[in-house]
Amino acid sequence: MDIERYFLETLQKSAITQGIGDDGVVLAHLPKNLVVVLDLFSEGVHFKRKWFSCEQIGYKALMVNISDVISMGAVPKYALLGVTLPKNITPAEMRALIKGIKRACLEFGVRVIGGDTIVGQTLSLSVSLLACCAKPLYRVGARKGDLIMHTGTLGSSYQALHTLLRGGKVSGHSKFYAPQLKACAHFMQEARSILHVGMDISDGLFAECNRLSKANRLAFKINNPLYPPHKRAFLSGEEYEMLLCLAPKHKLKAYRLAQKHRLKLRIIGRVQQGQSHYRPKIWHA
Amino acid sequence: MDIERYFLETLQKSAITQGIGDDGVVLAHLPKNLVVVLDLFSEGVHFKRKWFSCEQIGYKALMVNISDVISMGAVPKYALLGVTLPKNITPAEMRALIKGIKRACLEFGVRVIGGDTIVGQTLSLSVSLLACCAKPLYRVGARKGDLIMHTGTLGSSYQALHTLLRGGKVSGHSKFYAPQLKACAHFMQEARSILHVGMDISDGLFAECNRLSKANRLAFKINNPLYPPHKRAFLSGEEYEMLLCLAPKHKLKAYRLAQKHRLKLRIIGRVQQGQSHYRPKIWHA
């Protein structure tokens, strides 16, 4: 079987592609700002085949990138896929992989505009995503006194990974397999004008607060006593939740917008003078 | 050693990066047309480590993509790098890899605006390239009676691969290691207005003529009796030469422009009614 050809033909039949055929694709009438990201999603690094179905792999590979652009206040539009398929992949597995990619694309209105497919050792996806944006949100922009908030609840990805590593089973509905980003995307668009900083929580809250602290030259003090006191939630990576800063006067507006989109929003601390040095967990270093 | 961190820090010191730090990069003031490509360059598929130095790998990974956008009449601008580094890579090898990437970036004025680095089984690069373009050149657009031309000479990549597979040595100046694309890039820009079709010769002239035939629903008849009669030249892939169509009346202008940039240009046939079915060589299927 010609694996590359089968994959490409199945992808083209999926009706999520656009303009594949030339050496590259031409995008015209682009908006003022384009946000561009690239993330790898690789067997042995980000997932094990025995933990993930091919559909879950395809879906999550896209979501990792979609999460990045949403955190910058952008709307995902176009994807380029670099796919390395293992020699022993079956047609059913390739169809499942594309089914997962398609589900993510349809959910967020993304078109696959190009890419490259090869046969190699292990399954690996390189996704480049182009997103449109009126006013991008950056990691730098926090002000002294800002509230630090995050969407959703933290810790379940850590819990899922812990369970899988011990040989247990995790529900397919878990955020570990299926990041929930639709409500986040709506919220980020509508709340854009009151947000000072945005990033997604990929490596754990502690790690991200350290990054924000360094980038903003301010301390990101986590001090919410209501927060479940287990450290796991602060270390848990791959959370696909947004970490945000905004002025205290906009707290109510933020809560109202979150409620509108049935999104949890939690204040976890304040931006202060100083520097933060939390002890993060190092994931796949 | 933290391989990912060392690579990223060395890359940032190379002075070819721009805007790395947020989840994604924001591009503002883009031109009317953006050409986007993604190509993988992977150990065991596109190269063997014993044949290539890390510097040659970095350089060629970029050139594969630069060749694609040049063939569409576009000027390369921004690159996103997805890099999988093997566990046993040394700091010297990483520096060499970046040196090669940097050389290609400086040669064509490309900025590295983002990406992702992981440690995996084998060395693999996924390069996404964004290029600017006033009037893109496509594979479709050939007219009956058009001349078929290509830049440079064909066959040396096949020859190099053949030599390497037999245990021989190939000069580092060979196109196999160092595609020569600067003159091509200038020529393509200046000749844009007289070109009907453009693509780069990645899988051999026969394979590309079949593709153009299918896309244009016309025959691409190769009939230059002056051409060296060995079939290898027609099968040789990774040539990084441009395959072009233009009206016979513009032949002289094309030759003059080629001469100005010291570029070889060869007429190899004509576009006719019908269909072409050459027997191509299947490279890494």
C-alpha cells in the first residue's frame, strides 16, 4: 500500500482541505494581523499509542495549536499539517487520524491548506496554524494590581496522566484527550478589550507564572485560599485553560462574560512588585 | 544537558529569530498575497546522518521550502521550525544545525518567528515558510503552444545519491547538499510577467510533467533532441530547479533575463493537446 497517497487522498475527501495541489497555498485578503504558531505532537513525547486512539491523536494535535492562538485572542483559520506515519499504520488508523483532525477543524472552522506526509519510525504531527486577530493579546502587558485569573479547573490532566502511568483507564471525555476550548474561544473574543495578558496553561500554573513574571518583570502572586490546596493543580500541564490578567474593576464584567459562555473563571492571585520563582514540574525535558 | 533549552538558546543567539516568546507570533502589515508552504526533512527519509553534516541538514531543510515558494514567484520572509532532536545529539551538532539554518536564512532574508523543539528518536525538521507575493504563479495556467523550460542542468542529484548509495563521496558543493537558488529567485521575480506556470523539480522531470499534464489537461511533450539522452536527468528528484511554461514570443526575453543572472535556461518541449504519461521514478514511497 502507498501509505502517503492513501493518507492524502483520504484527507482530500474529508472536505476540510483547500487549495492543496501547488507547491504552496496562496492566501489573499488577509486581515491586518496574522497570528502564527507551530506545535509538534509526537509519539513517545506527547502521547503513547496505547493510551490514545488515532482519532484522539488527530484531534488533540490540532487542539494544542488552537489553544495557543485562542490564548492570543485570535481566531484559528488555516492549518498546515506535517505528518509522519509509521510503516505499520493501517488504513483504518489513517482514517481515524483524519476523522480526529476533521472534528477539530469543523469545530473551529479551520481549513487544511497544505502540508507534507512521509513514512517514518513513529507517528508524529507538526501543525502550523494561521489565525486572524484584530488586536493580539500578549504575555507582556500585566500591570501592578492586576488580578490573575484562569478559566476552568486545573489538575485533571495531571490526574489522567498519573492514572495512565499506573496502568489505569481514563475516560475519553477527559480534558487529557479532548480539550474543551469552544467556550474559551468565545469568551476570549468578547473579553479581549479588558484583558491585559493571555497565555494557555501548557506546562502547569507554576511554570507559566514564572514565565509571566520574567516577561513582565513583576511578581505573579498566587494567593487564593479557596483554591484546592493540592499542589498537583499548580503543576498540571496540558490544561488548555487560559491564564489571564485584568484590572480589578473589570472583574464583574469578566465573570458575566464567563457565565454567558458557561465557563468557569477563577481568581487566583495578584500581580505585584517583585519576582516569582515557583518550583514547576519539568514535563518531557 | 537540557537539549531543548540549549537548542532554543543557541537559536535565539543566532540573531535570525524574531518575536519568539509568546504562544504564537503576530505578523502585521502583510502584503496582499501570502504564500505558505510546509515541508518535512527527516532522517531516514530525506537524509542519512552519515551522508550529511548537521550544518548541511539545517541548510537543506530550509532550501527545500525556499525552493517551493520561489517556484510560485514569492519572496520568502518568515519560517517556523518544528525540530525533533535525537537524544544523543551533541552541543556541537546543534550549533552546526543552527549554523546551516542561519546560512539559509541570511542568504534569503528569512526570519525564524517561532516553532517547537522536542527530543525524540531521530533528527527531523518541519519547516513552515511564509512568503510574500505580488502575483502568485501556479501549476495551472499553461496554454497550448507554450514552451516548456527548466533552469539549470538536471541529473546531478540522482548522480550524487547513486554515488552515496554505493559508498562513494560527493562534494559538499553538489546541489544535493547545497541547492543553488539565489539566481533562480532573482530570475523568477523579474520573469514573473511572462511566465504561465512554475513549479520546482522535486520528484524528477517526468513526474512533474505528468503532474502539470493532469493539472492543465494538456500534454507536456519533452522533445529537445539536444538534451543529453540519458534518462537519469529526467528521473532525478531534489533538483531544486524551476520547471516553467511561457509563450514562444517571450523566449528571447527569458534567455536575456537568465543570462543577466547567470542562470542556465533550457527549452525541453512544448505544451500540446493531449495527455502525458511518462514513467517516473518513485522516490521514498
